[in-house]
Amino acid sequence: MPILYDNSLSRNGYKVRLLAAHLGLALTCVEVDILSGVTRQADFLAKNVAGRIPVLVFEDGTSLAESNAILFYLAQGTPLWPADRREQAELLRWMFFEQNMIEGSVGTARFWRKIGRDRERPDAFAHRLEAAIDGLSALERHLGSRAWLALDRFSIADISVYGYVSVAAEAGLAISDFPAVQAWLRRIETLPNHLAADGLRGAA
């Protein structure tokens, strides 16, 4: 059984756990204290040279890092990854969008707020919030005329972007300002195999 090195507060790790729930895939989850410095120690760096979670370690001891790469790997051969090349490119488009316009803004602002860095660096924090609003506004325009991000159905693109958008309020953002995004979140959360952040099935 693959081992997922993760942290319960990480939405990057949550994305992997959410996909596993949709696929009925069993993972052994190992909690990593990301603030303790353990991810900078040699044994962890051997799993991921970047010293970050999540990391998926396979039965043969090899590992795969970066949440979206893990989503791509696990979704191969399932309905959540299409066979059509153009559709594949659309999924990748939104997974790249997530890294460029959501994870680094919404995700970072949320993390800073949890550890108090928003008060230490208020100007930088405000800049993160501005970037987050730009990303959410782009999503709002896109989702105003469609149900799902990349295809006419749920896919790993939705899982990728959902991870941090679903906790935008924890970054100090008002998701109610983006009704189409809010409706999209509800669609995901009412899917049969949805996994709440606490690991329980049901609405997050």
C-alpha cells in the first residue's frame, strides 16, 4: 500500500486524499510536523529533495512529490483522467492555473494567517490577498457558464483547484463574493465520495 507523507492542515495533501476517496484507493497516511524542521532532514530529503509534503512513497521505496503530479499519476486509467489529448491539456491548464494563481495566493495567505505571519508582514499579506482575488475572479468568470472546470464532468482539475479554494475563508477571503465559485464548491461537496478535511465522508 502506498504511503502518503502529509500534514492534516495541508490542502495539497488533502487533494491527494480526496482523489483516493473518489477512486476507492487505500493509502497509509503518515503525519509530518512541517514546522519542526523534519522535512529538512536527510531521510525526508531523500524522499523529496524540495523538503515539502505531500510525498507518495510506493511499495518499492521510490517516491513521487508535488500534489498535482501525484493526482496525475493516480488518476491514470480512471474516469477522472480523459483519453482525449485536448481534454488532457484542458485538465493540465487548470492544474497549472491552480499552482500559479491559487496555491501561491490563497494557500500562502491561509498559511500565514494560521502562523501569525500576516501580522508580521501585513503589506506582503495584503499583496497575497490581492493575488487571491484575481485568481478567484478568473474562476468566477469561467464557472459562470459551466458546471465543472475543464470538462463537462468532474475531474482531477476540479480536485486540484478545490483544495485551497474551499478554505479561502481561512485566508480572510469572502467566498460569498463569488457565487459561481460557491456553487461549484457545493457541487463537489455533494458528490457521493466526497471527503471532508477531517477525513470523514460528507460535506467539508
